[in-house]
Amino acid sequence: MQDRGGLDALRKSIEGDQRLILDVKSEPAFYEEQSKTLSAFISYLGITLSIIFSIGAMIGAMITMYAAVANRTGEIGTLRALGFRRSSILAAFLIESILLALVGGLMGLTLASFLQAFTITTMNWQSFSQLAFGFHLTLSSSSHDDLLGVHGLVGGFLPSVRAARLEIVDSLRAA
């Protein structure tokens, strides 16, 4: 075919002939249809891995914040002795957790931007052709980084509650 108009003319002539049972489509449309199953598999795999890593991020934030609370028990007791309310300590640890998650998310986005330089290829076993795909960082995909603040909030909530519930005497004695 020399141009797209030729494809439409061929389609009309084949559809007009009752003896032929053919489907006319362009080469890119054919390969897109052939690779639809593999593309769906890769998408579902990516979503599954994202969920697993998100849970890992929340657990990592929780472990980090529990360690921060354990290391600063004396400071928490001092703040409580100076008159800081439990809600202030809770808010301070939650904000710290969210900020750590956002910094980690920005570092992850920076490192992920280097993946745009690579193209990954695999074999499409339905059509025995090579399937190539690459990672492209877009605004919508990078906006999911905002969820990392939520991961920090969820992962840091229980340690923050623990820090806010520490008694003044017990935390000063532990220091």
C-alpha cells in the first residue's frame, strides 16, 4: 500500500466480494491485536508488584518510625514534661513520617526516570514476533508518587500513637 486510502479501497473491494471471508487491517493494528494478551499480562504484573511494594513501603515506614520513637523516648518525655500535649507529639511524628515518605518517593522517581533510557524486548509467542516496550515517566504515573505521603501516614500512624501515649515518668526513666 502506498497510502492509507489504498487500505480503505482494498477493504471495500474485499467486503464487496461475497466469495472472500477476509478481515483487512493495517500491520500495526494486527500486531497490536496479537500482543494484547501479553500486554495485559505485563500490566497486571506491574499493578501486582506496585501493590506489593506499596505494602512494603508502609511496613518500612512503620519500622523506621518505631525505631525513631524508641531512640527518642527521653526526648518525648522531656517534651511532655515541658507541657507539650500528646496531640502535638502525635502530629510531629506523623509529619516526620510523611516527609520521609515524600523524600523517598522523590528519590524513587529520580531513579525511575533513568529507566526511560532502556527498551525491553520479549518474544510474542502468538505471532512469533519481537515485542519491545519501554518505560515512559508521565505526569499521571508520577502523580501516583503523592500516594507515598499516604503510605507514610499509614505506616507512621501506629508509631506516632505509641509516642503520644508514652507516660512522662516512664519515658524519662527509660532515657
